[in-house]
Amino acid sequence: MAGAFVLAACDSSAAPDAAALDPAKCADPNFASAHKDFCADNASVPETPAAEAATLSNGLKVRIVSAKSETVDSNAYDSGPTENVVVTIATEITNTGNATLVFPTAKNNVRTELLYGRNHAKATNSAVQKSGPTDLPEQLVAGGSVTMMSTFTMRAGGADNVVFRFNPDSTTTDDLTFTNVQTLYK
């Protein structure tokens, strides 16, 4: 056995196989602290039915006030020839906290996503409308609200399982996930 070398943990604390870990345990702060990498990869995003409001830890209450789906000429958008359904989501954001909330200065730091179909394909985010009455302000005072419009293009298939994600600051993991958005279509 020339050159054989064996290492073993002296305290029986060999790292557990990730397959043996339960993501549900990440809700326990002690477990999450001990398994930071595992819990970061398995962070669950709470889901809210589209007809209900959700509140972030900073006091922002978010609700979808309307959702609209319509078939259009696919040449009207740069999304590609197969994406001919336009979905417009109006989201009301209310500051229920006691302090003024400052939105990120870069527009691309506000994240909106529309996912659809059984495998949650990502719709193309045509735009968060800018410079109009629905644009986000620089800040939102306590008790104030604003409505934001988001427009997406997607394929016609999978319109029976539509999910909308919103995060007012994409540098955080405070995503809100709204399910069954298609039930709000008018």
C-alpha cells in the first residue's frame, strides 16, 4: 500500500448528502444557519391566489387589480412569431408601513415575471410601462398607493396555468408569487 492515504471524520460529522436533507426544514433558523448553501438553493416562494393581496416584510401590500389577455398580430411585438398573446397585468402597490419606501433608482431593479403552462415557461416581458400615469414613483409615502402596468407576450398554449411574480427590488429575494392569474382575465 505505497502512498495510500485515508481521511475520516473523527467526530462522525461527515457532511450530509443534500438528497438526505429536507427543504421544509429550511424554515427553522438553526437548520438554515447550519445548511446555508442548501437552504439558499431551496428557498420557497410563498404563493398567493391572484384574487388576494400579499404583503412584503417592508409593509408593501401588493395586489393584482386587473389582468387582460388578448390575441394580437405577432408582428406587433419583437417577441417572436409564435408569441401572439398579450397579457397586461395592473398591480396596485400600497405602503402599509409607517415610513416612506424608496424604490430602486434603476427601472430594471423592479422585477415582474409571467410564467405559464405546465412547465411554467417564461413569457417575454415587453415592458413595465414607463413615463405614464402608471409608472412607479421614486418613493411611496406611508399610506400611499400606486398602480403599475406590466405587459407580456406569450404563446397561446398553457394559458390555463398562469403565474405572476413581482419584486419591487430585484436585489432582494422578496418575490411575491400570484397563482391562477388567468381567473382574473376580462
